[in-house]
Amino acid sequence: MTNPGFNTRAIHAGQTPDPTTGAVIPPLYQTTTFAQDGIGKLRNGYEYGRGTNPTRDSLQTQLAALEGGEHAFSFSSGLAAEDALIRALLKPGDHIVMGNDVYGGTYRLIDRVLAPWGISNAAVDMSSVETVRTAVTAGNTRMVWVETPSNPMMKITDIAAIAAIAREAGAILVVDNTFATPYLQQPLALGADVVVHSTTKYIGGHSDASGGAVVLNDSGMAEKVGFIQFAVGAVSAPMEAWLTTRGLKTLGVRMDRHSSNALAIAKWLTGRSEVERVYYPGLTDHPGHQLAAQQMKNFGGMISVSFKGGEKAARKVAESTTVFTLAESLGGIESLMNYPSEMTHASVKGTELAVPENLIRLSVGIEDVEDLISDLEQAFSSL
Ligand SMILES: *Cc1c(COP(=O)(O)O)cnc(C)c1O
């Protein structure tokens, strides 16, 4: 078929029925090694599990098809994917410019693991194109790292504008597309060189499999990333890859529901007297609303909200819900509640990336939205 749509690709890319039995769902190849028909005579190139595994290949084909990239690599976690990418493409002496509200673990990896190995960084406000232009010093900056919408402040970055700045400076533009997912946003089409994911979140979508991914077009970069994936070995395990593939097939329908539930909740929150500010790009008064409407298909399932009653009120609400579960992570079918300053973003406390203490972050699931709103109503009544 020529030009199949997103959901058709999600369900069929890399998912050819098993040639031996006709099993409609490609089997889980829970194996570490493969029989050879004579020394070096491999069957379809399969040799050893760290190098290649058919279940991982199937996920990689599916991921590439959905992000519109030529090559995809699957890893054991989002951070393993990021580490492999940076070590594959940069060397000591290189400089990274990243958003000043990137995922806390990304900041920790770049600033505390990679900096001692000679890769310097600057964290800047990515939603300001002029600030990024100033920070990217041509020749020295080799990589620009964008997360949009950002976590947890939900800032929107203009991917096409930053891509132009990066290209001019000879730097690689990486977009962490975890929050938006390829269903809502296509960074490669907007000019990014590389997309990274924590597939642990929306792509897997069921909070039961950790993983990460790198997707890109350039074959020279792909060869380097593939070499690190093999030589370092932080690959996704067959079971995790299989579960991620299963989850990914329903990404489109899930994101539609996450987005409509989140918009209804964001509107409800906006009308509450306890609330200081609602951070959701789907609200027309969000500073990045116009841009998000241009570069995204919809606004996704993540909302942050700050309280007039300060840290005390935020903590109280976070600990009072019954349908929203107090837990780290995001992007699953179930709604989660997070207090970033002590949970997901504890690693950046006291740094320039610190998150306000009166803020909670909601990962809005796909339950019935009336139940989610009454749960919040009930939690607010404790204030
Ligand atoms: C969770 C997350 C990561 C890290 O992924 P892991 O799978 O936890 O290693 C990176 N970026 C964003 C935006 C995330 O939410």
C-alpha cells in the first residue's frame, strides 16, 4: 500500500504474520542466541541477542515507520537511548545546548555523567528562539536538545526555528518526543535530525515495559548509533520490546482520548479558586498555544497546575486522590499524580532547573473523564 495512514502503520509496520506458522502476531523471540547452518552461516543474519533479535527488529521497524525516519534503535530505557546517542555522535570537547526545563534525568546524564568526560553544556530557555541563537556558538555547539512540550512546565519550543539555528551552526538537533508522541508531533518532518523517546511512557502506554528509542534518517549517524547499541549493549529485552510493540499499535486512539480528557480537566481546573495557574498548551491563554496548534495535531495528556495555597496545598491534593495514583512516570492508560519537586524532579532540586514547590503534574489517563473530575473535586475539598 502507498502512503498508509498513521494507525495503519502502527498496526502493520514490522508486524508481518510469522512465516512458519501464520501466527498473526509475530512471536516473542525469547532467546539469546541463534543456530547457525555451518560456521558463519546465519539464518537471516541472526547471531546473538545483544546484536539482533527479531522481536526488537519488529519494534524498530514500527518506530521508524511512525516517526517517519529511516532508522530506529530500541534500548532498555529512555536514558540508555540518550546516553548511546550522545556517546555515538559527540566526543570530548563538544558542547550541548539544552532546554532549562528538560527532563531531570536528561539534565543529570548530560551534566553529571557526561560533563566529567569532557562534554560541556548550557541550559537555556528553549521557548525563546533569540536565547537559543545566542547560546549556540557556531563550531563548538555540536548538539541542541529540545523537549516540547517540556516537563513539567509544558513550555512549547518552535522545532522548525531551532532546526534552522542548529543547521546554520552545524549542530545536530535532537527532539525528545516522549510527551507529544509521533501521533501528535513529527519532529523529523519539522527539521530535527534525531528523535529520542522514553517508550516507557506513551509509546508502551500501559506502565508495564521500560524502554527507549532513537529514530533518525542519516545513515552515517545510524551506523554510529547502531555500533554503540551493539558494543555497549543497553538493548531492549525481547519481552519488553514485544510489550512495547503491542502498546504502540493503539497509540492513536489512546492519544485522542488522553488529549480530550486533559482538555476537559484543564478547563475545569481553570475555573477553580484554589488554582494559581494551569499549564496546558491546549488552553488558549497558554503562551505556546498558537505554536503548539501549528506543530502538534492535538495537545496531549499532560497538565501541570500550581496552587495559591503554596506547597502545602499542592502536597495535600497530591495525597488525596483515589482514581489518580500518586506515582512517578506518565503516559499510561491510568491517571497518575506527581509532585515533581520531591518525585520526578528531585534530582534537579537546588539547580536552575528546580520546579516550583506549589506545583503538581497530572498524567491524565483514558478513564471516564467525569470520574477523574469528581476525584479532583473530592481532593480539592480537603483544602
Ligand atoms: C521518562 C523520561 C525520560 C527517561 O526515560 P526512562 O525510560 O525513564 O529512562 C526521558 N525524557 C522524558 C521526557 C521522560 O519523561
